[in-house]
Amino acid sequence: MAVDDKNISYRIYLVAFAMFVMACAIVVKLTNIQWVEGTHYRKLAKERTVQNFTIHANKGNIYSADGSLLATSIPNYEIRFDAVVPKTELFQRAVDSLADSLAYLLGKPSHFYENELRKARAKKNRYFLIARNLSYTDYVKIKGFPLFKEGANKGGIIVGQKTVREYPIGKIAERTIGYERVKPDGTPDGKGIEWAYRKYLNGKDGKILKQKIAKGQWKPIRDLNEVDPIDGYDVISTIDVFIQDIAHHALLKQLEEYEAEHGCVVVMETKTGRIKAISNLGRATDGTYYETQNYAITEAHDPGSTFKLVDLMAVLEDKVADTSTVFDANGGLIRIYGKPVEDSHHGLGRVSLGHGFEVSSNTVMVQSVYNNYKNNPSKFIKHIEDWGLDKKIGLELKGEASPIIPKPGQAGWSKISLPWMAFGYGINITPMQTLTYYNSVANNGVMVKPQLVSEIKKWNTTIKKIEPQVINPRVCSPETLKKVRAILENVVKRGTAKSLYTKEFPMAGKTGTAQMNYGNKSGSGMYYASSFVGYFPANKPQYTCIVMVHRPNTAHNNYYGADVAGPVFKRIAQKIFTDAPSTNEIRKIDKKISKQELDYAAYYNQSQKKQNLIPNVKGMSGMDAVALLENLGIRVKIKGFGKVKKQSLQAGQNIAKNTTIVLELS
């Protein structure tokens, strides 16, 4: 019996010890969870129920030089309701008034909103949608409504905000204004001014603490942000909306007429290098045109005959030839190392260098370069380097193409490189580089860097002013400059661009017609690129402009620069100076101008006619037509710029009360 008692006692002690060990293990584990792992689990729980969310700062605006909005950030608000938060007494007292206010703002009946709010309260809906896509004005109104004015913790209002980027002028200059985005792999990407100046535009993001209230649903814990966002600065571009509109539509018209593949146009302010207009249009599969890529800066190609200005300036600077030096064009065909160099129009014999340039003779310009530099081609290349045509301009915009200029001793140089270079082949430069070079001639020999942004501002305070930058203070001697400018003006007066000549408005420039992919003449790869680059007015340049049109339809039997690209240049030049308001000092104010006198006479005659009939205003300037019609009590809507091309109401109709007429200008 004693033995059994002893065994029982032993077992009791063993069980008690085991229980003691288990208790100790539980205590150790609880202590570990509380003090060691507890911090981790508490942090994990908090992260899963409470998180800091980013409040994206409003991006700064992009403005044109004339103050028009090119890009702006519009805050977009979403309002939801946590129906559990308000106390019963407060909810019952305010729900009727809240429903009335929502009905007034959002348009649905008051009883609809009251029923929905009560239903959300009954179902304990903590994320009931009130409205989406609200403007800031509507958001401010709704935040002051009964119940909601008590805030998130008492009234249950939940405010969500996102920023939408808007472009008020639409697709015009879209590629230059650009964008900023995040690619699918999470890396940032962008184009144009939006991307290049993002450090100024983007501002600094804020933070707000939110609590998870349901699956995928979060609401702010308090009304105030943890960190308030700081809005970005405004960027003032150099683009002039008026000139941009002219350039865009002039290019579009010509691309459509010639069924071209793509093209670009750039208008630069001569003295400053500020880009006043830049349009890049490519053809879609449906035949329409839109801004596909920034061809003016990203596309480097053979410039063709516009490069002949380099030949002319080089030989004049080195005094190896003069504008009067005579060359034998040999009927429009010569051979260099057995390779033919041809003129587009045959029949030329012995002609001066100046006239050879005016009629864009390949044979003359090649001889002027080859005869004088064949033994020392590096001397000719040195001019190209001095004028910056062998390197990037250094534009702030992403994607500027690298030029290709073959040089002696480097890969790609051959015995025909020099003569082929003389008429714009075997080299690659961008339209913007060509424009910059020609602009130096217009600007009295001073080469300035193209500029797309003039100022960074915070409200009305200037943060940074971007002054014009001189690349080369003197590209050539005054003597060379004088001769070159005279010949460029003669190109328009009597040379390849004589179809553009008007006595009243002097222009200067150079045509270009290049064969692209000329190594594949037998195939479909070869095509033409037509160009014109010049400045206006020729006697006192204010703007320099380049036009490029790629792959015009040769079925038109016309692909030359003067006929395809030239009209775009002429239309831009003339519309700027005939339609734009003048800011020049007025002199000889009493002097009568015949055109103004005729326009006024037409306006006066119309204004004296019978007052109860709609007048014929076709052909009148838009300003005069609006004045005449509004004086008759007619409301006027206008489309376009210039003179009246079409009126929606026929002349002679009786003027009814509240009559509105639409005028199309061109």
C-alpha cells in the first residue's frame, strides 16, 4: 500500500511539474509577444488600419507669352458620407436641410437625397457616395451644407481629391507643351515643357492620415492634413497663341493639300531666339493630322539646299570666291569622281556664284566648295564647327537629335563627302539647327539659342527669369553678312522662291528640296522633303521661320520647296503683320493710308443702309463687321481671324429680336 501511495505521489508531482513548465512557457511566450513581438504586431495592425496617403500638390500652370493658359491643373473632388459618425440627434435635425441643399446643387429631388441618406444610416454605410467630379467651387459649397459643415468627425463628410491636367488650347502645340506620366513599369517619363520643367511645375506633395473602414475603403482621421501640399510654380513659355494658331493651320492646310506624311514649322523671334510658334503634325492612318512627335528637334536628316548658305558664307569669309565669281554649270551636270552632280533645272552655263545660289544650282555651289577646299577639307569643316552645326544646341526639351557631320579621318568620310556636303547630302541636322543658323544672319550675325520658356513665377512674383542666350556673338564679318542678306532677299525676288515675292512685304530665305533615302531610288524608300527657311521683313527682320514638309504626294507633280513649303512661310509672315495688332510707335498719324480709307468707306456705306435688314459683311475685317452688326442689335459670334469669309444669316433678311449671327473669318 505504501508503495502505491508513493507511486501516486510521484505521478502527482510529475504532472504538477509538467503543468508548471507549461505555465512558465506560456508566460514566456506571452511576455515575448507583449514585449518582443508585440511592437511588430502592433505596428503591422496599425499599418493595416491606419496609413498616411499622399496628397499630390497642384502642378503649376504653363502660360503663353500673351498670358493664355496652355496647361493647368484642375482639382477634382469626390464627396462621400460616413453614416455611422453623426449622433442620432444631429442627423435627425440636419438631414432634411442637407437633402434640400444637395438637391439645389446636384439637381435631383430633395426626397431622393433624404431617402438615400436615411438608407445609408440604416445600413451603417461608412462610405456612401454623394457626388463625383466636383469643381473646387462646388466642393466649397457642399462642405458648408448642414451636417457636413460639422466636419469629418462629427458630420461624417469624407472628401477625396485628385488633380486633372487640362490643356485649354487643345491639340495645338501638344508635343511642345508635353506631358508627364508614369510608365507601366513604374518609371517616370514625359515630353516637352511639362517634363523639362517638372522640378518647378510639380511642387511638393503633402500627406494625410486615413483609417481603413471597409475593404478597400479609407477615410481621413481628421480634417487637417499631416503635411500640407505646396503647389508648383507657373512656367511662362515664349509661345504666342495668335502666331501658333496661324502657323498650325498654315502647315495643316499644306499637308492636307499635298497629302504629305508629316511636317513641322517653327517661328522664332529674331533678336531673342524666343520660339513664338512650333507645330509638328504627322498623318494618321485615317488621313487626319495630329501632333505625333516633335520633328523640329528630334528628327535629324539631310537638309538639302538650305545648307548651301554654309557654302556661301564660308567662301566669302575665306575670300576664296566672291558673289561675282563665275562658275561653269555645264548645262546643269558635272561629275566628281565619276559621280553626277545635277541641277534640278538644266540649261545653266557660266553664271556668278551669287546667281547660282539664287537659283539653287548644285553644280555651282559644289564647285565653289570643292575647288577651294578639296586639298584642305578641314578648313571648310571648321566653319561648320564654329557655327555649331556639328553638335546639339542643348535645348531643355527631351529628345534633341544629334547632328551628323562627316569629318576627315573619321568613319564615314570619303572622297565625295566634301562635294556632297556642299549641296546638303551625307549630313544630318535638325530643322531647329537650320533655323538657328539662319536666324544669326537675320540677327546681324549674332547667333542666339532657341528659347521656349522665359520665366518661372509664383503668382505674380518672378522666381527665375530666363534671359536670351548668345551662342556666337559674330558668325561672320559685316561685309559677308551684307552680301549674304542681299542674296537671300534676291532668292525671293528673282530666284527659286520668286513665286512668294510681293513688292509690299519684303521677305528673304532659301528653298530646299532633298531626296531622302536617295540610295534606294529604285524602291519605295526614296521620297522628297520640301523646305523653306528665311526671315521677315527682309529689311528689318523680326521673325525667322522654317517650314519642313516630308513626303508630299508626287502625283501632284510638284515637290519643290518653293511650292510646297514656301506658301506656308508666306502665309505666316503676311498674317502676322496684317492681322496682329501693332505695338510699334505711331508716326505720321495724320498720313492717310489708301487701304484703310477703302476699308473705312466700305464700313461707312454699310452702316448707312437700311437698319432693319441684315447687311452683307463678307470681305469686311472682323472688327468692322462686329461693330456694324452689334450696332444693329445683332449678337455676333466669330470663328477664326482676319476678314469675313462666310456669314450664317443671308444679307437682306429682316432682323428679328435676339438675332445671333456667326461669322467665319480667314
